[in-house]
Amino acid sequence: MKQSTVIFIVLFSTLFVSSIHAHLNGLKATMTINSFEKGGDGGGPSECDGKYHSDNTLIVALSTRWYNHGQRCHKFIDINYKDRSVKAKVVDECDSTRGCKNNIVDASKAVWKALHVPKGEWGLTSVTWSDA
């Protein structure tokens, strides 16, 4: 077996195992709070559909790399906080070229409420997430 073949197999195996691990355990992220309503702190309409959305719906914006050029638009993700989990729909991008970090799940108030995050922790907390 050629050395290049062995390197490819090792790299592929590592990526495959990492992918399975991320799917089973979720990707680590920082959850922030965002308003998706017109006049809210989210800015303009959502990137996926050009519309504003109620903060009472389970929706999120993902960092640019996770948003993946809109590949996750209108798809659901599972967000885990401590012993709670919720499904939320991706409707927007948290643009990493405009100050959003690369590990952000920017969530509506409804997501924070559904996860029972104490009000004192609203704004910034650690979560994991995976595609639903």
C-alpha cells in the first residue's frame, strides 16, 4: 500500500469518527439571544426567507460556517442545555464576517424559555447542538 493511500485512510477515518462523535454528542456552541422581529436587535429580515419572525417561535441563526451557505435553511436542529433539549428551525445566518463568532447559535426568546435557562443566564450560555 502506498504511503499516500495510508494517509488518506487515516484522515478519512479520523474525519468519519469525528463526524459520528459530533452527531451523537452534539457540537459545542455558545448560545446567544436574538430578536427576529421587525425593529428587533437582529437587524434585517432573516437570510433564509427574507422575512421577520416572531420571537415566540423556536428559531435560530447559525454562525457562517454552520449556516453553510444556506444549506441548513428551514431545517431543524436539536439544542441541548443541561438536561433539556429543544428542536429549533434555522432561519438566519449569524454572519462571522460581521462580528459573529464561529461557534454561535443565536436563538429566539422562545428557545431560551423552552430550555428553561434561568433568566439570570439569558444572553450567553454554553450548549451543544446537532442536526435533527
